[in-house]
Amino acid sequence: ETGVTQTPRHLVMGMTNKKSLKCEQHLGHNAMYWYKQSAKKPLELMFVYNFKEQTENNSVPSRFSPECPNSSHLFLHLHTLQPEDSALYLCASSHGAEETQYFGPGTRLLVL
Amino acid sequence: GDSVTQMEGPVTLSEEAFLTINCTYTATGYPSLFWYVQYPGEGLQLLLKATKADDKGSNKGFEATYRKETTSFHLEKGSVQVSDSAVYFCALSDLTGGGNKLTFGTGTQLKVEL
């Protein structure tokens, strides 16, 4: 248990659906991250939020829309996804500029 | 840009064997280095880290030494157990340009058999 929780753990959605992934951290951290983990590829950083402000968007398609209402919660809103978006989506948090990031268990997403 | 290169897996070992997983990196600044482990069906867990040259990170019997001269951070364990079976990720964090970004390797799967 790292103090970072993600829901749901598994999600199956059609290409026309709209769904949201949720991440919550109980560590008092200020920065939160979304990563995508696809088979045979390195983890890809998607978004970074620091004190609720987005500081990084790693050229992510607009069908992925992040939201950070406060320092403890991070959402990833999904709409009109493609099958190639199927992956494990990992959330992480850190204490501001401190290097160590703590990861949640991930949401396994399958797009049909 | 920054990059991390890990040895390809899977690595299959017998219990109590010695483990080495190679990791080399390329970075423009002075990165911190990490090993994360991912057990089946779970997210990444921080295993160990080193923040400057010649530092040794250690945890749960695993060790890695930050070698600036060879730009390496190889993971070692003297005697592996079946419970060590997982995917291991080497990563670096370079704060030179501001922000906090981790660059990961592709991961090395370790299988430990009885």
C-alpha cells in the first residue's frame, strides 16, 4: 500500500463511451502524474500537475482530458478512445519537486 | 534527451541464484536514479534510489551503485527468491530543466523458479 489509490482497477469501454479514471493520494503530496504503460514500451508520462496547476502535457491527444480539483485528487476523463489506447494507466504523486514518485496500482483499460 | 537502457528479459533464475540486471543511462544533467518493481497485477513500487555519484541504494537485499563514469546503475541481489519474480524498471529523474520528470527503461522481467 503506497498511499495512492486508483479506481476503477479494470475498465472496458467502447469507442463511443465516456468514462473517467480517478486517483487519490493520502500522502500530503503537491504533485500528481498520469502515466500510460503499454506492452513492450517504456512508461509514458502523460500529464503533470503541481499545486493543482498543469505543468506538463506530453503531447497527449485531446480525447484524454485531465482534471485536478485539489492536490489530493486527479482525474482522467476519457472520450471517443481508440483500441490502441488500451493500456495500464498509472497515477503517481510526489512532494513537489522531490524526485521520488509513489505510484498507484493502476487502471487496466480495454477499448473495444 | 534523457534515456534509460535496460537489458532485455525475461531473465530466468533458480532460487538462491545471483541476480544482475543491467541499466545504463544518458542524461544532460545530474540525475537521480531509481529502481522500481512491478509485481503481477500491481502498480510500480519504489525499490531503491541513489541521488549522486557513488551512492549505493539498497532495500530488501537488492543493491545498486550510481556509477557516473560508466553511466550505469546495475541492480544486484545475492540470492533471489521466488517472491522476487516481477518486472524491474530502471529510471532517472533530471531536475535540471525544472519540474520532476521520470524517464523509464522498458523493464526487465525476472522469473525465479524453485
